[in-house]
Amino acid sequence: MAAHLGAHETMEVHEILTSSINAINHFQLYRSFVKDQRLLQMLDRQLQFMTNEYNHMLQTLSQEGFGQAAPYRSESMGAPVYGLDNPAPQSPNVSMNQLDDWDVSSSMLSCHKNSAAKKMMAALECANPQLRRMMQQSSINCSEQAYEVWQYMNHMGYYQVPTMKEETTNTVLHSYRPAMNQAMNPAMMQGMNQAPATGMPNQYQQ
């Protein structure tokens, strides 16, 4: 396959493979600082998956294997916890000896977020359809791993979710209306656009 890739997508693959090596190396480094066993198990599971995915990319490029990229199966930790509850102050560490589970999980999350964005951008530049699908699936895998790490951080109180007042949230989200098209019944559209009188401009009515 590699001989048939364009110059631009070749460089995209080069960037992705280099980033994958860096991510694997960083995860191996983080391992020695983990205290919580649940985080350690997740890190090891993700590290193994990242290593297998990297090897699969190499096999595909060398024409040794053409199977679809395997999806990542994350482990759910239940519903997200919303709201702020005395979030701990944050600041850079003075030395590497201060690295703890918060630092490790936060670094893992940043790694997956950056990788998901970079791989999707690479997919958009790929002319080869198989390579394009592989990059797309790999981006989704990073997204799933990121959410798994985020769930852990959320339930540990490391990553809290600020919220607005329910009235404010509803006001913002209910300000949008469906777009008109030939398939929609005008009477249906009229009903959707009717909003309760609140004394507010129509676009801000709840």
C-alpha cells in the first residue's frame, strides 16, 4: 500500500505513527506514578490497546494485514456527576516526585484528546479509502479512551462539571427552531414555532 500513497497522506501517517510512539512511551512512564489500582488497570488496558493499534497500522502499511481496525471497548463507570463540590486548587508540580493519580489521569486525558483530533484531521487528508477508514476508527478509539479516563476523573472528583441554572440552559437550547424543507408540513412547523408568552423576545422564549 505504501508505494501508492500520496505525498501529503504519507506525511500525515508519519505524524500519526510518531505521535503514537510518543503516547506509548509516555503511558509507560506514567505507570510508575500510579497509586490507585483502578487507574493502573485502565492505564495497562489502554496501553496494550494502543500498542496493538500501532502494530496494526504498520502491518497495514506493509501489506501484511488488511483487516479493519478494532474498536476500543471502554468500561463504563455510570452516569456523569454534575456540579462543583469544593474543587481542589491546581498548580504545577515543583518536581516529578509530586506526580500523583490526578496528574497521570489528566495527562492521559490530554493525550487521547489530542490524538483523536490529530487522527481525524489526518483522515480528512487521506485519499486511500482503507487508510482513511483506519484513521477514522483510530480517532474514535482515542475518543472512547478519553471518555473512559474522563469518567474516572469525574467520579474521583478530579474533573468536575460546572452547570448553569436550569432556566438558563433551557432558554439557550430552546431558542433554536427546525429548518424549513419541502418534506415538512407547514402546520407542523407553525406548532413548533409557537412558544409560551413570557415577555421575552421569541428567540429567547423557553
